[in-house]
Amino acid sequence: MIVVTVDLHSAIDGRIERRGTVVIDNISGGGARRSYRARAYKRGDERNGIPAMIRHCQPFRTGTVREHAAAAENIWNLVGKALGSMGFSTAAPPPGLFD
């Protein structure tokens, strides 16, 4: 399971505020090409921990990444695909940006 959090760090007063969490988990097992489920949770859903959030909170967006070349691509490519599968962005990063 991959957990990506987005935190806002205030340059004015130093406060850190969690703005959202994305959970990406493998739904196909091993192999060279894998499929993943992506779920986006709203701010505050993680307050009782990630496992409790997954069990008790409904994601506000979901998506699926199919046939991801896990060994050939780095984790940021998977994160980008997961965000795109949930409708956050369809723009692909420039080749080699995260290599």
C-alpha cells in the first residue's frame, strides 16, 4: 500500500495542515505488469490513523491503474497515473522528469 499525503505548511506561522490523503494499493499481485486501486480521502479522514480511515471513511474519488510496468517505471509515474485515473489531471509529466 502506498499512502500519499498533501500537507500545507504555512510560511507565516509554521502551522501544518493535512489537506488530503491518497491510498494506492496493488489489486493484482506480482508480475511485471500490475493493477492498482486508488482512493482519495478528504481532509480530516485520517485523524484516527490510515487503517481506520480505510475501514470507516468513504473516499470521495476512486480510480484504477491497469497494466502498470512496476519494475520499469518509478513510483512517481504510478502516483501520476493514479491521480489521473481519479480525474485530478490527465496531463502526463515530461519524459524523464521523475527518473
